[in-house]
Amino acid sequence: MTWVLGVDGGNTKTLAAVADGKGATRGTGRGGPSDIHNAQTPERAIDAIEAAANHALAAAGVAATQIEAATFSLAGADWPEDFALLERSLHERLGLPAAPQVVNDALGALRGGSPDWSGISVVSGTYNAVGARHADGRVFHLGFWPDGAGSRHLARAGLRAIYNHALGMAPPTVLTERALALFGASDALGLLHAFTRRGGMAEEESDRLTPVLLDAADEGDAVAREIVADSGAVLGRQGRACAARVDLPLAGARVVLAGGVFSHPTTRLADATMAQLPGAVAVRQPVPPVAGALLLALDRVGVHVDAATVAAGLPFAIPDGRSAPWAGSPSIA
């Protein structure tokens, strides 16, 4: 029996799955955040990856020594030394018989929406991960873009607009009223105090504002619309830069749009992203990113199944069930 392991790790959680040689999921596991750059220590991040993988193996009733191929699609797999650390540590800790494949999470997400693993991946999750892969195998991605356009950055921009309006330096926005209700603050400066005082709310709490901001943009709030448009333009330019690095023509190139922010029903962020990528084709990814890791592991053992087959056995859904317009997309470029 052929067994493969796929793991998707990010700044919010880590998901793992064990599949058989037909792509059917036999066991899954979950762990905490696993970005080696944002965890308390790299070892703590690797602990989370190890825990998720071991949970999946136990649920499947499969020993690590039975895994023929393992792929880890990870936020924080950014620089050469990161790959060396992760590949060595995961090989040793899990007792895998063969060296694992470690890819940046942008490249894992790309495989979930691209059968030949070529194209551009634009991931907007807690942070943004953007990369490109040419059909000849050349890849380019960055973990530290000069400009951010993930949920954390959108929320920061929304809060900044609220504070600036309260100080008479920016136009009004419905985000003020909604953020005060969301975070239980009495006024904008009280909200600023809540996020910046010693012992106040952690920055990750601000992520809850992102879907509120996207809703406001869809409803016509000019400030929210500008934030979303600017963020989409950033993502699109980053995708274009990645494609140029690997000489990938935009015409006809797949652009896999993935991550929690893109799971919101709005198309505004996607539209702004694709406006920077003329001639490319949006692929709205309805499969969990861990499916991309499983597909890459299956590729390594010569098993070819489609993303839908792999995703069908996964219990991990796109957050909140809010992605119906995306899931129904006919785009399978």
C-alpha cells in the first residue's frame, strides 16, 4: 500500500493529512502556528508541524516509516537556511524513510489549483505569500515582501483609517461604528488605547476586522474600497514580479487565488489583483491548501489524481462557509 503525507503550515494553524495511493484521505491532524519566523522559537514552530503530522499518522493507523513521500507546504520556508533546517528537522523528528519535500506555502497552494504546478500563486491569509513556478521547474517567491497585503495588513489599514478620522486627518468611514461594536470600545481613541496600551489586546485580535472591512467595501464605503483596491494592486504587482523572475508569460498563465481573505464572498480583492496581471486567468481555489501538499506528495510517487478527488476526503473547509461564490467558479484554467 502506498502512503503519503501532506502538511500545510501557517501563522494561524497547521493541517496535516495522510492519503493512500488513490488520493483518499485516511487520517488528518491539526497543530498550532508553525511559521519559524513568527513563532517564539523555530523549535516551537517545528513542534507544531510534528504534532499535526503525528496526529494524522495516528488517525490513519500508519507508521511514519510507511510514508513513501511527504510534502510540507510552509509559511516561513523562505530562505535557503530555512529549507535546510526544516528538511533536516522534519526528517529526523518524524523518522521518515525518505527526505521530505519542503516548499513555501505559496508554491503548495499553487499545486492545489494548477494540475501541472505552473503559474502564479497569490495567497492572502494572515500575511501574503506570492510566488510563481515555470513549467521548466524554476520558482520564485519571497516571504518578506516590502509591502504586505494579508489580513493583518488590511486590518491595520482599517484601524489606521478610523484613528485618522477621529483626529481630523482622514474622511469618515462606516468602519468606525463597526469596529467600536466589534471590539467593545467607546470611541476611536479608546480603541487605539485598547490595542496599544501595555497589556492590551494582542495585534492578532485586529484580524477580526478584515471581513468587516471587506463587507463595508462591498456596501460602498469609499475608505474600505480604497484599502481593498490598494491591497489587491499590491498582490497583483507581486505576482507579476514573481512571473518575471522565472520568465513566465502572463498570457494564459494560471493565477491561483488562495487564503482566508480570498474566501470572503467579495470579488473586489481578486479583481484588483487580476487588474495587475493582464492576460492571466484567475483560478479560484475551492480546495484547502493542504490538498496542494498532498498532491505534491502524490506527484513524487507517480500517482496522478485531480485536486477535487484529494479534497473530497478532507474535513478542512474554507473558513465560515462564506466562499460559495468562489467555490462555484467555473475557472479551471
